[in-house]
Amino acid sequence: MNLAFNKILKEDIPQILPLIQRLMENQFSDEILLERFTEMFTQNYECFGIYLDEKLIGVFGMWFMTRHYAGRSCEPDHIYIDESYRNLGIGKKLFEFIYDYAGKKGCETSELNSYVSNYRSHKFYLNEGYVIKGYHFLKKL
């Protein structure tokens, strides 16, 4: 398996939008997602494509910040692997990459959010050693 995690540049955002749309179940237009990702690229955010034999099969991002309760931290975000490539060990290899990459950037911890209804991801993250520390609240302004 020739697996690679390659950084996505701002000009390549349109390539990942179909995967983000599947993850988000088409909640937002491509225009809104393009606008939001373009802004994200100006912040402490990095985006990567997941490539198998040079074919884009997934996407994920990482936020970098310092938290008073966790120190320097990496937050994996919007992790999506195409359904036909799941259960092949790619997620495990992905998180090995994330831990190594974040460690090289001086991170002490990793934290993430997962949708309440995404039970398969909960099991995966618990097996990765993540612990549930709280709830994520959202309010539209």
C-alpha cells in the first residue's frame, strides 16, 4: 500500500471540496466552503490530502494552538476517508502521521471533536488513547 499524506495548498482547496461535502453531507455550498477554507488557511491551520497510490482518497486538517489546560496542542479536524477505503488500517497510519508531525511542531497533546452520532469514530479514538473530557457546544450568532 503506497500511502502518503501530502499538504494541500490554498490554491488546491477545490480538489478537497467533494470529500468535505461528503463529510458534511452537503450542508453548505462549495462557495461557502471555499470561502471558509480560504480563511482557515490564514490561521494556525494546515490541510492534508490522504493519497493511496497517488489517488486522493481522504482529507484532514490540523489546528495548532496553546491551551492553558493542555499546553501546545494539535487538533485533528474534518477527518474523512472515502468509504471504499475504510477498514484497511489507513486511519491508524493517519494518526501515526499526525502524532509524529505534531510532535515535531512541539505539541504536547492532541485533542479533537467528534459528532455525537459518529459512534465508529468514538470507538476508534478511544482505542487511540483519547479520553472524553467534555462536551462541545455551538451557538449560532
